Amino acid sequence: RTPRRFRARRPFPAASSAPSLPRTIRTQRGQSHSKNYIHPTMAEETRGICVRDVPAQAFIAAYSEHLKNSDKFELPIWADLVKTTVAKELAPYGDDWYYIRAASIARKVYLRPGVGVGQLRKWYGSNNRRGARTEHFRKANSGIIRSVLIQLEEMKVTEACEGGGRRMSRVGQQDLDRIAGSVFYDAEDE
């Protein structure tokens, strides 16, 4: 018998002109599962668009613009002086960096309910490059994250969890889903 790697591959079955119906197979626990399942397109789906359905960069840009135009979310006076982490040499160059960080934090809270300041510090941290010496990971500035979460809570976008951390409120989830829908349909039109 020849080894598998030297055997000739079987040719694919000839494509018939009649469309084949999806075959249903039984899985190990008895549930039926369609082998040739065709995923519906977004136009065929009846559910709404949520934050998971749009690219992160596009959503964060749109939501940061929304926060910038909102009169409830304001830029702190120390925003042009502070560094985002100990590992950075300078403060961020962009004028809108605080709104972008706030939009990113709101997206993180939406995707992972119960996330707290400590987890977000770890997420936004970076390597401290110390010249010729070895790099070490440093967490992000907790004051920025905490001030963003406090402002989002005052806007009724997030709320505190019982076991600690934050989660999206009903109003905040609707707000973020509405903006995600507008981002999705704008990208679909292009």
C-alpha cells in the first residue's frame, strides 16, 4: 500500500445543474445539523446591527465624534498634560485622543461586561522601552480610565456591576447599537 502523501487525490464530483438540497446529518448528541448550511447575508437577516458587526476602528471613530459633539461629555483640563502610561515619553499628539480613548473604553465595556479599571489598565498598557536594557510591561494610567468611566456613568451609558466593574446600561447599549448601525449602513452604501 502506498503512503498517503503519494496517493492520487480523488477528483471532485461533477457539478450538476440542479441545485442540491442541504443534507441533514446527526451529531453526536442527536441534534440535526445541516452540512451545507448557507449563511444569510446582512440584508436577509432581521436582527439589528450591534457593535460586534462593525470594524472596531470605524466604530471608535464614529463614537468619538459623537462624544465630541455631545455637551454631556467634556474634556478635562489636564488632558493636554498627561501621559497615557508610564512607558510613554510624551503626551498624545492628537487633540481628540481623550474622545478616542473614551470611545474605545465604551466599546470594551460593551463587549466585556464586568470589566473594571484594572483590566482596562492592563489592556491599554504597553512595553516600557528602556534603551539598551530589557523591556518591561507597564500598565496604563488609571486616572484617565477612571475619569472616562465616571463621565460615561454620568451620561447613563454605563453602570456599576454588583460584583465590581462596569457594564452597559440599557440606554448606553441602544446608543452604541444606533451608532454601529449608522456606521454599518454608511459602509454598505460605499
